[in-house]
Amino acid sequence: MGSFLRGLTPDQQVSLVFVVLFGLLIIASGVGVLLSLRERRSGDDDITGERALRLQDNQALLRSSWMMMLVFWFGWVMGEGFAIVLFGVVSFFILREFISLSPTRRGDHRSLVLAFFVVLPLQYALVWTERFNLFTVFIPVYVFLAIPVVSALGNDPQRFLERNAKLQWGIMVCVYGMSHVPALLLLNFPGFAGKTAFLVFFIVLVVQTCMLVQHLAARGLRHPVAPAISGSFHWRSWALGLAAGGLLGAVLSGFTPFKPLPALAMALIACVAGSFGHLVMKAIKRDRGVTHWGLAGRSVTGASGLLDRVDALCFAAPVFFHSVRWTFDL
């Protein structure tokens, strides 16, 4: 099997990965349809509570997974430039989702226009042109200072600090964090030309595996670390999630420019950042009084809970990207 994979061209290797992932999604979708039909045929009138919400949440997860996989596939087929544009569109929708649950005032309109139609396209333009030094400080430095200035010109001092902090936080997570995913495609590893798409698969798979194992392992455990924020965050389940993500990273090292131990370390770094980021986003949702950005598969924010599916990735991607650059001096 190893010799077969090494004999394939980079494009063929990426194609094979897509075939496997789409196959798994088709199987998962088929299982979901069968479970849904079984629930309907059972005739149980009590399928309106927790079971119904769980089924709807699973269906929303499948839809989001299909959408993200199609984004990755279209981005790879159309090239790096198209992938950057697609991730820019994803950033637009998740930022819209974040802002929709954060009350705004008329004085915020200029800042919102700046965020959506200036900051977001400029950040992705910096990715496109591979200006990584400016790309890494544009939002944390220049935009951080520009947003309150534009807001102050709106002549509305009421809750000024809170309103600007919410917008700055949304830009950092939804634009700055997400923009690091397509930036991985542009890293120049010696002897790894044409294979940087595997870095995107690597971080997505290890982070999502970590989150899934952590969630499953938390069932039946008591006394979560922060019960007012998350009932599924326990140190034990968190450690199991990290172990699963790290081991998967080591297994996938053959598809990356890393050797097994560096791949394990990079996977752990991504998983730690992603799991803690997910906890932070849960805290924000509790503050907003919601449990999902898009509840029960029906969007209350315009993107069907997409931010629920990528929040961990938004935290993991920048940490992973810069760890890789610094470690391998890229």
C-alpha cells in the first residue's frame, strides 16, 4: 500500500483522499437516513424532545460537513486562488453569524462596513499575495486600532468599549483565524510542492477527531471543569481527545512534510488550541443566551450554525500555521 501511494502523483494522492472522505460522508448520510426512517416508522409520539433535537443536530452536522467538504474540493479543483476566495466567503458568513447575535447600534454601521467590505477582503488579499509578515499583524495591530476610531466618528458613546470589543473579537475569530486555513496551501516546503492540500486535511481531521472523541468520552462523566459554560469539558475527556488527535496526526505523518514525532507534536498543538477555542466560543454563546449559533438546523443567524462546526478550526489554524512556519523556518 505504501509503495502504491508513493507511486501516485500529488494530484492523484489528493484525489484519493477526497474519494475516501466523500465515501465516508455518503455512508454517514445513508446511516442518518435509515435512522430517520426508523424513528418515523416507530410511530412514537414522544420523538419531539431530546431525541428529535439530537436527530436534527446530527442532520445539521452532516449538512455542514458536506458543505465544508465541497468547499475543500472546489478549492482544490479550481486552484489556490479560488480556494482563498471560497474561504473568504466562509469567513463572511461566520462573521455575519457572530455579529447577528451581538446587538449593534446605528453608530456601529461604519465599523461593520469596514469589517465586512474592507478588512475581510484585504486580509484574504494578503494571503493571496503571500505577504505573510503583514498578514499576521494586519488585523491584530492595524484593524484593532482602526475599528474604535471609525466607531468614535459615529458619535455614539453608549457602551462604546463593549460594542467595539465584540466586533474586534468577531473579526479575530472569523476572519483572522479562518484566513490561516487557505494560507497553509501557500507554504513552501522543500520537496513538498503540490501537496500542501494535505496540511489542510491534516489540521481539519486531527482537530475534528479530538473534538469528537472529547464529546463522546464526556458522556457519563460528572463534574465538568466549567459547568456554567460546558457540560462536556472534563480533564479526562479532554486528555482522551488530545490523545486521539495526536495519534491520528502521527499516523497521517506520511501525507505531510513532518516525521511521526513532529507530526504528533503539531497535531497536539492544533488540538489544544482548537479544544480551548471551542470552550471559549461556548462561553460567548452562553453570554448571548444561546446553545447553538444556528439552533436545531434552522438558522437564526443566516448560516445554519456554520460557526458551530468551524469554531475550533478558527482557533487551531493560526496557532498551527505559525508553529509550522517557525519550526521549519518557512
